[in-house]
Amino acid sequence: MKIRSLALASLFAVPAAMYAQSATSVIGYTPGTGFAAGFTNAATALGAPSSGGAITPFAPAFSKSQLVSIGAGGSLTLQFANPILNDPSNPYGLDFIIFGNTFFATTGGNANGSLGGNNTGSTRVEVSLDDINWFTLNPALAPTVDGIFPTDGTGNPYQPVDPSLTAGSFTGQNLAGVRSLYAGSAGGTGFDIGWAQDGDGDSINLASVDYIRIDVLSGKSEIDAVTAVPEPATAALALLGASVFFIRRKI
């Protein structure tokens, strides 16, 4: 009897766009006041965040080809080719992630509990289904854009970090320790569409959104990318598709 192996991965593979996506179009960009000079190519916010071993939570993206800067009074509006679903079953209930160029400050090579490069001012994140009706994510719940968590270029940019962690949670950690707490994530700041409110501050139940707007109210924020968190069931199917199955048969 002879064993023949047949790889069926291609038969089960799920297109990447179905379970992992990033912003695909720039709808509007206003740099505002106090933005980083020269960092005004809004298209750098499209696609996945900067990756590779050179990008770590201690050494973030820094070039004009990686980041766009937004100063006070400025904004960046991005569109996704496929809707971002409001799915409470996503990890930590988060639906999308915004990546900046914050980094963990170090002492003796280990994180010392503080951040560098982060926006110490305030930001606002808005979402829309049609680019006409916009809803603000509850500012009491939405974190500051270009804050925690610094990007790790070797992690998964579609998987959020545990939002209960703080900069202090990483005190004394080296790179391996930070990655352990990230649990495979590439970092970034996670947001929940379920935080959406109307102009009166009342909660709005949105099933999905296609547009995200980042407003910088004070300070400045650098943006590397915005990604959608995939539905767990679809991601699991994708992992199944990526597996290689073997069929044995007699010759």
C-alpha cells in the first residue's frame, strides 16, 4: 500500500478580505494645527499597519511613508471596502483597532510604565454607515487615539490587546514580556461600535459601519492604520481553510 498526500488548503481557503481588512480609501483629511511637518500623506493610513521585526513596542513606525499626522482641529476620515460589524462576541467586544506611533519608554532596556510619542491631549472617534449620518463613540469609554498600545510588527493586527491592561501593566517587561501580555496581538487601540451615541448622547444600535473619522481635539496624533477585528466564527473558518488535510488512499 502506498500513501498519497493531497493538500486541500486551497479548497477550504477563505479570502483574506472576508476575515481581515484594513481601511481602503481616504475620504477626507484636515491636518489641523501643530501636526508633524511633512507627515501629511493620508494614504499612509490605508492598509495594514507597519510590520516586521524592526517595528516593536519600543521602536514604532516613524517615517513619512508610514504615518500621517493630525493636529488640533484636524481630522482623518477613512472608508472600509466591507462593513465593520458590531459584534459583541469579538475579543473584548472590540470591533476595530487604530494604530499610531506610541512607544513604551524604557529604563535599562525594560518598559518603565510610561509612554512616549503618545497624544497627551484628547481625540474623538466617529462612525458612520453612509458618510452622512455620523455618531460619536462615547468619550467616557473611547480611549485616546495614538495612545496605548504601541505597535508590534510581528503580531496579529486584527487581534486587540486586553483593554484592561495599562502602561503600568508593562513595567519592568522586556520585549518578550510585552509580547507575552499582548498574547499574539500587534497592539493598537481597540474601539467598540457599541459605544456609538447620537447628538443628544443617547446610545445608537448600529449593526455595522463603513466609515471611521478620527478627530483630534487637542495635541496631535499620528496614524499608521485602522483595522477591523474579524468575527470569531469567520476567523475560525479561515484557520480551518489554512490547514492542510491529508487523504490516504490505496493505489
